[in-house]
Amino acid sequence: NYLTTTLRLHDPTHPVTSGMWGLGFSRHGATGNPWQIQDVAESCDFTTPHPYPGFSSDCVDPACDIRTTLFSTFLSKLYSGVGGKPAMCQEYGSLGDSMMSEATSARFIHLNLRSLLFNGDLGALWWAHADFTCTDRVPYLNHQMESDGLCLFDQEGRPKPGAQAYKEFAELLKTLDFPSLRPEAAQAVIVTPCQEQPGDLSK
């Protein structure tokens, strides 16, 4: 609260948020995570889930199957509902070419962006922009996930199919008459006290 209050004091015109990776939503969960979605959301203007299918036990299906592609939307709805603030998918991605090919990543982006848009998300940022040029140095030398082609552009700045998927989505946004669009009635997920992380919802 102190940090966000100070930021707003010096810059009252821009929204303030914080990365919300791995936050809990129940103080009674098994992990004992002291940082809760609602705690961080209280100080922010919007919530910021990081929905990586590879880190969730809910996403056991292939990358572009419906359960996996809806994970970003589900987590955004969860963070928004628990935190009481709108959600922006602040960080999602393929985790590299060993997890998804460039073509699969582009399809994954295509499906996620539309699902998030049609379910009221504020936006979606892919991790990351351009492939690292320091993969011969520690820690990237010993850490494949961050040096495995996970970005939208290659090391020379050439766009990959995923970047093209974002471009096509930008063209779609230009055709939509947002003032005339109305969302459907909200649905609900009931979370019991024993559930701590999204993976627990399947138990």
C-alpha cells in the first residue's frame, strides 16, 4: 500500500499494478502462501495473472486443445473475481520451441487472444519480445527454457508466426464496435477452503 500510494501521489494519471505469479486465494490452503490475490489486488488497479499451462496440473492436454487454451481465461476470471479488480493476462507463453513449435505457438496465441478478449480481459502480453542474444552466458547457458526460442521475434529481430498472430489480432480489433458489444451474464466458480492453487480445483 505504501508503494502504490507513493506512486499515485507523484503520478495520479497512470494505473498501478504488480506481477501476481503464484499467489494463493485461500489462507487455509496446504501451501501456507502468505501472499494472497486479494492482498495484492487491494493495492492495484488491476490484477495480473501469469497463466502458463506447463506449470499447471490442470493443463494435461495438448497446447491448442480447449482445456489448455481456456486456462488463461480461467485464471484471469479467478484473479478478477477473488481480487475484485479487472484482470490483464500480464505474462503467458510457450516456454520455448521444445514445448511448442513456432506454428503451434502462433495457433496458441490466436486462440488465447480471442478467448481473453471475448471474456473481458484487459490485454495479454507474451513472454517475451525477442530471443535472447546472451544464451552463451550464465544463467542462460545452463537454462534451456529461457534460451529455447520462446519469443515473438528471433535474435535478428525477424518476426515469427506468433508475431504475425498478434498482428492479425490487432487488425481484428480495428473491425470491432466495442461500444455496441455487451458481455453475457457472469458465471461463478465455487472455491472451497482446502483449495489453494488452480491445480487444486480438479481435486
